[in-house]
Amino acid sequence: MDDMMLARAIHVLAIVHWIGGLTLVTLVLLPAVARIAAPAERLALFEAVEGRFSVQARISVVLAGLSGLYMTWRLDAWWRFADPQYWWMHAMVALWLVFAVVLLVAEPLFLHAWFRRAAATAPDRVFRLITRAHRLLMAVAWITVAGAVAGSHGMAGLLP
């Protein structure tokens, strides 16, 4: 197995784990928590279950970023960022940046504390905010994955 094959395998597995987990949290966990828990208990239940995945997601995001950077460097594919046909390269980097900042910086430093404080006074509003954010991020992630798969297999112009 050569280095590019290994980097691609790591990249795809990290993305499957990260985006698949995001999809499970968004489409299964959040609706289940909304159905079974009272508004004041939802955030605690969500954090208790989602917290186990959060650690894994951090690892997947780091692996996706490192392997993507390595493949771009190894293929000397920096020129793709100047070509609109490769819009999905920008989308991948932007999506990765959002998740890297949220998972690696914001959550550990202040986001969890902010959610807990806000949930003390308006738990239903905070849970709805979390649900909407997850839905938006999932939609953007799926568009990005579709564009990256199509674009990396030669389908130019999927979106202008």
C-alpha cells in the first residue's frame, strides 16, 4: 500500500465516521431526546449520550484534516483552489474549519458552559438552537460530501 492509498483510506474513514456520526446525532439522537425528556432535562441527556461521540469526532476531524492536507501537498493540488470547478475543495476546507473550531476550540473553552448557563433559563430554546445548528451542519456536510465525491471522480460543474 503506497502513501496516497493510505492517506485516502484514512481520509474516507474519518469522513464516514465524522459525518455519519453527525447524521446519527441529528436524525436519531436529537429527535429521541426531544420525545423522551422534559425540556429541562434534554440538554443533560443529550450531552450524556453525545459526549461519548464528541471525543471520537474530534479524532476524526483531526485525521480528516491531516490526511486532506497531506494529499493536497503530495499531489501538489494547491492550484485547485484557484479553479471554480473545484468549489468542493473550498467547501471541504470550510466545513472542516467550522468543525475544528467548534470541536477543538469552542466546546472545550466556552461553548459547553454557555449552553449550560443558557439552558438554566431557557432549556427549550437552547435545545431548539442545538437541533437547528445540527440540521444546518448536516445539510452542508452532505452537499460537501456529494460535491467532493462527484468532483474527485471527474464530474466538473456539479455546481457553478
